[in-house]
Amino acid sequence: MTGASTRVVVVGAGLAGLIAARDVAASGAEVTVLEARDRVGGRMRGVPMSSGVVADGGAAYLGRQHTELLQLVDDHRLDLVSTGMSGESTFLIDDQRTTTASRVPPLDAVALGDLFDRLEDLVETVRPNAPWLTPDADRLDRLSAQRWLVDGIARPDAHTFFPLFLGEMMAADPAAISVLHMAFYLRSGGGLRYLNAFEGGAQQWRIDGGAHLLAEELAEQLGDRVHVNQPVAAIDQDHHGVVVRCVTDTAHRQSEFRADRVIVAVPPLLAQRIDFRPGLSTPRATTATGRGCAIKVHLGYRSPIWREGGLSGWSVSTSGPLLSTVDDSPSDESAGVLTGFVTGAAASAFSALSPAGQRDAALAHVARLFPQLPPPDTCSITDWITEKYSRGCYAALFGPGDWLRLGPTLTEPHGRIHWAGTETSLEYFGLMEGAIRSGRRAAAEVIDAADATTDSSKVLVR
Ligand SMILES: Cc1cc2nc3c(=O)[nH]c(=O)nc-3n(C[C@H](O)[C@H](O)[C@H](O)COP(=O)(O)OP(=O)(O)OC[C@H]3O[C@@H](n4cnc5c(N)ncnc54)[C@H](O)[C@@H]3O)c2cc1C
């Protein structure tokens, strides 16, 4: 247990920050959580549908390997819902609609097999606990995933499938990420096949009622230690402690919080914007660091009516906006919820449309995918590209050169400042599981540092 006099400020009330705060508070220290938005949860967010069902506007899926997340779900007595996948898949390949029992698009099987083999070979070479030490890391970090494809793979259908795959897995445009980042991400998430799978994979379940409930439960436990509408603009430190300064967006009012240690649990592009004094010796993000691009479209129906026609609701299209759809209906079938994913380059184009234009484009697409369905009763769109306090969804994308530049100091404290957030986790980077593991690691660092200070002051007193 740390002394009750140790004061810790946590910046960001996403899953990483809330878990860090929970662990630090449990050690007996005094914790204050500063959150820029008017809500907690960050990239986990509930979207109320008119049926009373709440859909996941941000993070949704989890699998058996996500042990910390499963423990948290259990601790808070939340339930899991299996992702609905029984029935035929629907494909819209070059505007040709087909339905089949297979989950894999009807493209050249040899091309897809070859692409997967090469990706798996690449993923195997990555050093998961130090990607920057991977053999040939220098070259792999400089090369974009797009160049890797163009240089090494000839079959046209592999070129058709690759951006869809990276869009779905990482919300990434292949031109925006390094090969090392792609390979690391796939390795860190449990491997290509696990990450890509629903049954037995990373998309096996959702949290009943929405993943954001976890953040709300954690915040409720922390009570008045959590302060919303507090965007942190500057962090000053010296030998005596840290001063964290917030500037509110609207009234330009400033507030100050003093601490012995700070945990910064915000995405790297946002950490880079904080004014640290003294300044950081290595950046948190570079000009190559990109934003993952994801927009979710939720289509609401009276029930999952596609199931009546033997369809699973799972679809893949080779052109946007809805590159894939998933059946996210509640388990009691009291409503039908089809989630459309707009990712990668398609998301940037979609985000530029007006709200009416986005809705029209989404409804036109779903009518081509499922012509037998009536128009949905509701259509809600969660556009993460324009979210000031996320800057990258599902996660930040490490561009060419980033892993060698940022990787070795990803978790290295800057004096009294410690780092959390899913992008600081080498395990399950970019996922809720990574966020939890990062929060726990940062909390343990702070608790250890406080214990070390207490021990040395005991020695001095004697
Ligand atoms: C559309 C979408 C789909 C996803 N799907 C999945 C999925 O199916 N499964 C999965 O495991 N993961 C998924 N993810 C990723 C998952 O949401 C994240 O990995 C996880 O929530 C990140 O948590 P975090 O605490 O690291 O960061 P965040 O959730 O981003 O939390 C950071 C917090 O810091 C706040 N903040 C930012 N700047 C400041 C500042 N200057 N001062 C104070 N506060 C600040 C933010 O408002 C935010 O609340 C998805 C994400 C999105 C957006």
C-alpha cells in the first residue's frame, strides 16, 4: 500500500485511465481523473437506438484471449452476447451480389491463400515484446504496407482483398502504415486468424447493453475523483512534484491540479499536443503517425429480419461506404441491429459528406446488399474521424519510421509522468484488452515509485 499522502492525477477517462485510477486508488493513494469530454469511456460509447437498445458506437467485440477484459466484465456482473453469425454471408463484389455459406469473399482462393500465407510468415518474424528489434526491422519499418503488396504479390484478387482486410482489422489505409506496424498489430492481437474470426476469435462476443457500461461502472466506483470537461493542456514538473493545467474549451477557464505523479492515458496524437515542461526527450507521435479511420453506421429494424431469409447479416463489399456489416441485434431479438463499418480510405470520403448525404449513401448501399429487407426504421452514424479527443479509431496508426523512433520509449516514464493507453500496450495494441493492460502497468509503476519514495524517506528519518 502506498501512503495516503501520495497524489496521482490520471489524464483521460477512457478504459486505460479508469483502470489505472482504480488500481492506484486501491493502493491507498489519492487519485484525480481529468477527462476532456463531458463523458467517460473515450473510444467506448453507447448509441441509443429508438427501440431502447443501446448499440456500440465504438469498441464492441471481444474474445477468449481477452482475459483482463473478461475478468472486468465478470467483476461488474455484465453479460456477454454472442455475435450473430449463423446463416449465409452476403457479398457485393464489383457490384455483383452473391450469398454463400462461406465467410470468405468469392475471390480467387489461391490469391487469398497466398496473401494469408505471406502475412502469416511476416507476422511470425515480429518480436512481440520489442517490435523494433525484429530482424530486418529497419527495412520493414520504412516500407508501407501498400508497397509491400505491390512489390511482392501479383494476383489481382489479393489486391482487391488486402485493403478490405486491413480496413476491417485496423481501420487502416495500407498506404498509411508501415509493414512493421501491420505485422506487429496482427501479432499483438493474437495472430491473423484469431483477430479475423468471430466464433473462437476476437469478435466472439459483445457486452450486453454496450461496452461503455464498463467505463460508466468504473467511473461510478471512483465517484467524485473523476472530473469531466477538463482538457489537459500543459503539465509542468520539478523535483517537488507536478502541476497539471486544464483549459476548458468554452469559457477558456483554467484549472490546476497538483500531484506527485501523473499517468497520461490519452492517444499518442493527443499526448503529443500537451505542453510538457521540461519537454519530452522523445515524441509520443510523429508526422508519420496517422489516425485509424472508422465510422459506424447502425441500422435499426423491428427484429433481425434478415435471419428469416437465412442470412447472417454479415456482408463484405468491395466498394464503400459499408465495406462490411455485422448482425449486432440483442440476444432476445427484441430489435434488429445491423452495424455497417466504413473504414480506411472509404471513411475519409464518407466523413466529408453532409449528414443527409451519409444517410442516403448508407441506405442506398444496404438496399443493394439486402434488397429483400424493408428500409431500416432508424439509421445512426458515429463518425470518429471528426472526434477531437480521439484522433484515430480504432487506434493510432504507426506510419513509416514510427516503430523505430517511438517504440523503444513507448512506456518509459518522463520523470514523474507515466504513460498508459492502448497504444502503449505491446499486448493487444489498439484493443480494449490492450487499454486495460496498459492501465494496470502504469498504475503498478506509480505504486512502485511511491513505495520507493516512502521507503527512502523512512531510511532518512531513521
Ligand atoms: C469504431 C471503433 C471500433 C472499435 N472496435 C473495437 C472492438 O471491437 N474491440 C476492441 O477491443 N477494441 C475496439 N476499438 C478500440 C478500443 O475502443 C480502444 O482500444 C480503447 O477503448 C482505448 O482505450 P484508451 O483508454 O486507451 O483510450 P481512449 O478510449 O481514447 O481514452 C482516452 C481518453 O482521454 C481523453 N482525452 C484526450 N485528450 C485529453 C486531454 N488533453 N485531457 C484530458 N482528457 C483527454 C479522451 O476524451 C478519452 O476519454 C474500437 C474503437 C472504435 C472507435
